[in-house]
Amino acid sequence: MRILVIEDDPVLSLQIEDALANSNYIVDLANEGEGGWFLGQSEPYDAVVLDLGLPGMDGLLILEKWRQEGLKMPVMVLSARCSWRERVLGLRAGADDYLSKPFVMEELVARLQTLIRRATGHAFPVLRCGFIELDQYSRQVLVNGRPVKLTALEFRALSYLMHYQGKIISKTELTEHIYDQHFDFDSNVIEVLINHLRRKLGKDLIKTHRGMGYQMLANDMS
């Protein structure tokens, strides 16, 4: 999953990036409003962490513009403005959640996980697909109740496919959500990655649709 963090405090921005990276997210950073707005409307993100007090363009204006443009990614607002009126303004502008500064990083990560899960139609933190279980918090994957060790990249790919199980995910979409911006989109690494997942989790886990992409089968695959 890929997260955009728009925060002008360089220390806090790096702390958020580290916390999200340690939870196996890909993170893009912006430190001012105009650049953050541009990234949010031009790149695919699974969620956004948005500070309100930004130079160049206020966070509320960014949020309002995104929603007017039809962008639906979950947005968590960060702000030192603690009054209920400020929180209401953020929520009415289109925020999905609101976290006041200072905050604990574990709470920010947990809230983002919840926002992404609910945005993709999942009520529980443990994602299930047939005999596969993926726990977001422990980052553990079980096959028929037995733990399977995945690399960080394999976990990100499986997590994305399980969040959108039943949907055909193009190679480009999968690449954009599990790699950073500097990844070589012309390589065959996605095919290799999918084959690794099939070997570890079961050959019938992921279906290939030629010329279209990959589909995590939502039915029982046993």
C-alpha cells in the first residue's frame, strides 16, 4: 500500500515516514501545499496523511479541491488546531479521520490501516481469502492455519490483492501501489513476484488474466 504524507515539519515528517515504512507501507513525502496537492491528484494513493497548516496552500483547501475533483482516497488530517470547530471543518471538507498533535505513531498507523481496510470493504483487521489469512497488525500470513514467511515486497503485493480480492488488478496498478516512484515499470519483476507467491501460498491462489492483470480469487480455493 502507498501512502502520501504532506507535512511541513521535517522532523515529524520523517518520523511518520519511518513508522509507516516499518509497517511495510510505501511512503511519498511533500513538505508544502502546492506540491502535496499535485501529488495527490496525479498519483494513486491508498491513503493520505494531511497537515492543515501548510505553506503555499492550506490543508483544508487541498482537501476541498481533491474532493471536488472526485478523488476518494481516505484522508487523515493532522493538526495542532484542537478545537471541535476545527475538527468539524476538516471533516466537512472531506476528511475521513482527524488526529490532533501531538499524537502517538502507533495510533496513526492503526487508524490508517483501519481507513484503508474500510475503504476497500473489509470490516476486520484479519483479511481472509479461502484458506489464506493476512493479519495487518502482526503482518503474519497463515495458510491453512500455518504461518508462511513472506518478504516485505511479497507481503505488500498479497495485502493489496487481498484488499481488492475478486477484482482484476493490472500490472501497472499493482506496481504503483507496492513500489516507490523510482521503480522500473518495464521489468518483469511483477511476474516473478506473483510466481513466488503462488509457490509459497498455492498455485491457484492468483489467477492471471492475459492482457488484463491478476485476480485474487474470492471463493474458497481448497
